[in-house]
Amino acid sequence: MKGGYSAKLSVANTTEWGTDRRSALELLDDALNVRTPTVHDFDSKTERAVVNGPATEAVRDKQR
């Protein structure tokens, strides 16, 4: 989903309606495309992406 420059950089996009890990525009895009947002972090020990539980829960709450 594309948004204007001011929409992408607005405080509401990353705090009120989104999180620091997923913006409101990304969450809206996920909702419109019937995707459940999940936040992954890279684990350098196993060299794999792992789910970040607290961040995932936060973005899912914001999407609801």
C-alpha cells in the first residue's frame, strides 16, 4: 500500500495506529489482503528468522 510522504512520516502512523515495527499503512494493507501480521527478528546464533512474540502481539492488537 502506498501512502503520501506526510502520511508515512506522521506520528500517528507509527504510534497511534501502528507500532515502531509495523506502520498503520502496513497493517491496513495486511488487513485488506487477509494477512495476519507477524514480526520476525534475525537470530545470529541460529542464523534464522524467529518470531518476536511481544512485537507480534502488539501489531495484531493494533490491527484489530
